[in-house]
Amino acid sequence: MAGAVVAGAAAVVMVVAVGLGQVDPAGVVIGGGFGLAGLLLGVQARRWQDSDAAGLADRLAADVARAETAAWRGLLGGSDRTIDVPFVHRPAPAHEASGAAGAGTLREVAVYYRRLRPGRMVVTGAPGAGKTVLAVHLMLLLLQDRAPGDAVPVRLPLTGFDPGRHKPEHTLEERIAAHLTATYQLRRRAATALVAARKILPVLDGLDEMDADPEPGFASRAARALEAVNAYQQGTTKGGIVLTCRTMAYSALEALRVWAQDAARIELQSLDAATAWDFLTSRVTDTVRWEGVLDALVANPAGALARGLSTPWRLTLAATVYEQRDPDTGTHPRHPDELLDPALNTPEKVRDHLLGLFIPSAARAAAGSRGHDPASVRAWLTTLARYLDHNATTGRTLGGQALPSTDIRLDQLWPLADYRWIRVAVTALTVPVTLAVTIVGLVWNPPFPPLLVLLIAPAVLALRAWVRPQIKRSSPMAAPHRLALGVARDVADSFMWSFVFFAFLALLGGFLAGLNAQSELLHGIAIGFLFAPVGVYFSILAEARFWVRVVAGTVTGCAFGLYAWLGSFFELPANGLGSGLRIGVELGLQAGVMAGVAFGAIALFVSGEAGLWYVALLLSTRQGSGRWLPWRLAGFLDWCCNAGLMRPAGIAYQFRHRELQDFLARTVP
């Protein structure tokens, strides 16, 4: 992009110089031709690279394998021990995939999947049954035996997918491409090419989390998502997919005659006492400490303890809580015999007992040098869980889109705070910067009217303080894991481009003034061409559609060009080429610094509106507000992922398990 802009600016200078008789036209044509050819070849080479779906898939596979291996270990509580969960095949009412066996286990799920024609599978089960673990396990097995050019399994959450709004970005193909762009930093053209060539095996996680109702109806988002899945084709057959959903939600949809067609549905089974016994003995380091629990499982396989530990998630919880060791002494702070307490006489009480101990255990185990107080961790996570639960129970929307009930995205989290406090915080952030830019614009007389800055400052203040940003799927601050770095990048980028354009603009003014002080019309046209990319650039930051960016750039360029023609933008003495170039450099530096500050502020407050409101969120969620969050929220969520309390979901975060989120939402810290 930078090369193209510089080349275009140089071309303007050459054209102007040719018009003034200072350059050999033949040299301009030959040099310009070679330059344009080089530029076109570079662009074409990038397009060819982006369209090489097989090569792109091979490079993507390595990134996916690294990410999902880390996610797999996180789901297993930092261990590599899996439970060989059994599953059975549940035939669909019609349009069934061929090759589905009657039963299988987690360890042989890849063999089971490869037999399906087409490669479409739905994984169902009870809460905590291990649906996501099985899906990730399948992905890693497929990646392990993947041949060059084969499809790459990519997991993406369904919570933000809304195919019922009839917009291009809400088709399944566009959703997959957007996920590849946001999560794996692929260029949009490359992501689209991969999806079009069906080099992506979408692993759609959490169909049941799309709606607040545990039994979604015919008009639900989950039902529309299944319609999109059924429309996903690969030539003359259905495209390959893997889908996870709770049994209750999927059965409710199936009763309404809505299901994933040409797919084999498998249902994970509850673990019996013998399987739980096998897992614990393979996971723990001292089976003697667990003898009481193991004996209780064998003696009463239908009791509260056995039923409370009947899912992989609960068994992992138990192992995490009671296998924790003091980092200094190596002793175990808690003993598994606590699970034998007569008060834990229902599976729900066993569940809540483990969940109540999980956060302190995980926090102490992951503390290290950057540890957080377990009580603070519990309070912060409770704030987030209650926000998500409130979205789920009320169905709150913003800009026509439902607020997430499981995903935590930093640029979409500001509705958690009261709008009044957010506006106060935004005003407090905006006023000093806008006033500073205005004062600098008045004191330091730049080569463009200070009136423009005077008009910009109150407009920015009003917009940012009182206009709520809409939820966007690909905003510049879509994943502000490092907010300060993102803001600094925006400001530095704005300064660089502003300096380049304004410095070159001033150089051109000096060049023209030194040769022909009366060429104001030609001067204005040249300035118009130079300002067109500026308008396009800042409209790109505003995320307008392509045609809007073109119109905005053209209008901006024409406006500044007209002003330069009518108002004599630069009033430079015609003292020769040397004097013109010297004055041009001086004005270029002056204009570049001023424009960098001004447009940097505009970029921060206009294009980076999500970042600004995120800072306002942090200011509005202090201790005592009833919505307490840490200052370094992104760093805290990353720490939670390392501690096993959270898990990454694309550019968002999710609680390690929905049971943990629900527990925090309904209990008092």
C-alpha cells in the first residue's frame, strides 16, 4: 500500500513537471511504464499467493495444530490424560450419512469420522460430557495424519453467528472466512480462497449456546444455523462439518424436523463408576489418598458421588482440586475424603462443592510471580459471569445483534457498565485531547486552516461521548489484547501517513512555487489527487464499504484541491527551485507533525472507538461500583486461560465450562 501511494505521488510530480517542460516526456513514459509494471506484477504475485489454496492450507495446519494442542491441554486441566468416553450413534429421521457404526469411543473417533460419507458429524451429549474435548481430540488426530493439500479442521464458536439477518457476512462461508482472518491473521482474499476451495473443515462448537432457551424453537438462531449448515455444499454433495450441541437442544430441534442433514449424530454417554475409577487411578499421583473415594464408587455405583462424578468435566475438577500441592512443601492442602461428607448427598451438591473449590485451587496453582488473590479472582469472574447470564436471560441486543451469552470480547464488553458512567468516562478521556489538539492548531499556524481543527474537536467530543459504538465483527480494535500497543500503533500509523502526505504536499508546493508561482489551478488539482488517498485511508479506518471509501476519498481530494485553487494553499515566493524546495521541506515537517497529532487523535477517537469505550469501561468498573474488574483485564483473562479457568475462543474468551459460568452467576462470592 505504501509503495503504491509513493509511486502515485511521484507520478503526480512527474506529470506536473512534464507540463512545465522540466522533464523528458519519453523518460517519464519509459520509467513510469516499468514502475507500473513492477507494481502490477507485485500485486499479481500476492494475488496468486492468496489463491494457492493447497499451499495456504498447509501453512494454516501448523498454526491450528499449535493453537488446538494448547487448548486441548487446557481443557484437560494441564494434563494429557484423556477419558476414553464412549458414544453411540443416534440415527437421524432422514438424510443420514453413510458409514456410521453403532458405537465408538474417543480414542477411535478419527477412524469413525473418516468412514462417514459425506464427512459430516454431530456430537451431542449432556453438560460436561466432553463434547468440546472430543471435537478437539478429533481435530488433532486429523491434523496428525493429514496429507499435503487436505482440508484443515478449524474450530469456531457459533455464539456470534446470526445467519437470519440476510447479509453476506452472515453466511456460513463468510463466517468461516472472518474467523480465519481474525484468529489466524490470514488476508481476507486468502481466507476466502480457502473456504471456496473447501480446504477448511469447520468444527462448529456450541450450537446450544446460540439461544437462551435450552430447547430452541423453529425460529431460533440455532435452527437458522442448521439451515446454513444444510446449505453448505462441496460440489454435488454436502460439505464436511463437525458440530457440537447439547442433547436436549438438538433433540428439541430434531422434533421440529430441523437437523443437520447427511450427517451422523453421535451421543456421548455418561461414565460409569468403573470408568471413573480407571481415570482417577491413571491421573492421580498417590492412589492411597483416593482409596476412600475409589471404594465408594465401587460400593455404590448409583450413589450421589458416582453420579456427581459421571462426566469427564467433574472428574477433571476433582483431580484439579485434590491433586494440588503446596509449591514450597509439596503437601496437599485438601484431601479427597472431603467428597465422602454425608452432606454431599446429591449430584448437584457434589458439583457445587467442586466448583466452589476450583477457583482458589486453580489460582494458587497458577499464581507464580504474577499471581492474583483468589478472592479477587472470584469477584472479577463473578462480574463477568453475571453480565453474560444477564444477556442470556434478557436477550439484550445492540445494533440489532444479540449481546453474547458465553463469549467475552473486550471491544463488546462495555455494555456491562452503566451507560451514564461510560459517557462520563468517555468525556473525561476526550476533552483533554481535543482541547490540546485545538490549542496546538491555533498556536502553531500550520499550512492548513486552524478552523478545521476547531470544527473537528467539538465534533469528536460529541460523537465519542454520546454515540454508542455498534458491535463490529472486524473492527481495528476487534481483539485489543494489548490496548496500549493498539492505540500506539493507530497513532504512529496516522502520524506516518500524515507526515508522508503533507511533507510531499509541501514539497510539491515549493517545487511549483519555485518554477511557476502562477500555476495555482494545476497546483490545486495535484493537491486534490494527493489528498484522495488520505481520505480513502481514513475512511478505511472507519470500516466503510469499498464504494463509500472511494467516494469519500474523491470528495476529500476534490474539497482540498478546490480550497488550494481558490485560496492559494501555499503562498510561497517565486525565488527559484532551491528556495521552493527548502521552504517545502520546512512546511512538510511542520505540517507532518501537526497532522500526525491531529489525525492520530481522530484515528483514536473515531476508528478506535471500541478502544476508547474499553478504557471507559475500565474506569467505570472500579471496586465498590458493583461491577468490579481488574485494570489489566486482557492480561487477567490471559492469566485465567493459563490457570484453566478460561479458554480462548477465536478472538474471544469463554469460561472453561458453562457449569462454571452458571455457578458464578448464581452464587455470592
